[in-house]
Amino acid sequence: MCTNPELTKKYLHQTLSFLFGKFKEEIDKSKRKDFMHSIVAALKAFKESSVAKEHMGILQQFTREIWPFVKQVLSSPQRLKDDEDSDVERIVRILKVLMRTLEYLFSEFLEDLFTTVLAAFQKHPICSYVYLVEVAVTVYSSNPSYTDYLRRLYSDFC
């Protein structure tokens, strides 16, 4: 394991950015799925590492960088039914790990995320969107300052 904090941060950011760039560019569904699995694996490995707490800012920065693409995918599902191979499902998997890893540092994205997802859900009720609500409730329900927001969010989706 690298002991240089700056090198660790740089490596993590470059790895995630490279994988996400490949994910976005790839046309072949199988390869896109492989890149998504690599991103999720890298995020999970980071979460379990001893340097995670010191370098959460890197994941926050990565989330800001991918955010425009994330919003685009979530707001325009390719299918009207659930599909494990859809980009929506892939992005939800990435967001799930980011939300659980960043916890309250992810909160800057919540309002924008669920405004986008609710509008898309009303047109195309895909389970992946509801799954994001479940993850948000799991991550934020222990903090009373999120109670009203989570109640509104839950009622909007039900």
C-alpha cells in the first residue's frame, strides 16, 4: 500500500476517472458492464481501506465530475421496464456505493438527485429509482435533520 497521501489521492482519482471515462465511451454492453463493475469494486475497496476517511474529498470531487452524466442517464431511461443491463441500473449501483461511502458528504447532491429521479420516475416507474430512495433512507435516517426531507421524498414516490 502506498504511504504517500498525495500519491494515493492522485492514483484513486485517476483510476476512477479513467474507468468512468471508459464506461461512458464504450458501446458494447458487456464491456460497459465490466467497467461499471470495476468502478464499483474500486469504490468498495476504497471504502474498506485504511485511508478512506482521510481521502473522502477525492470521492466527493469524483462525484461532482460525473454528476452531469449521472443526471443525464437518470433522467432518460432507455427502457420502460427494469433491465439489469441498462445504464440507469449501472449508475444506480455506482450511486449506491458513493452514497453509502460518502454518507453526509453526499448530501450536497440529494436535492438535485431526487428532483431528477422523481421527474423520471413519474414518466417511467423503474424500480432502480425507488431503490435510490431506500438507500437514502438507510444512510440519512439516523440524522433527525433529514427526517422531514425523507418523509417528503418517500411520499413523493408512493
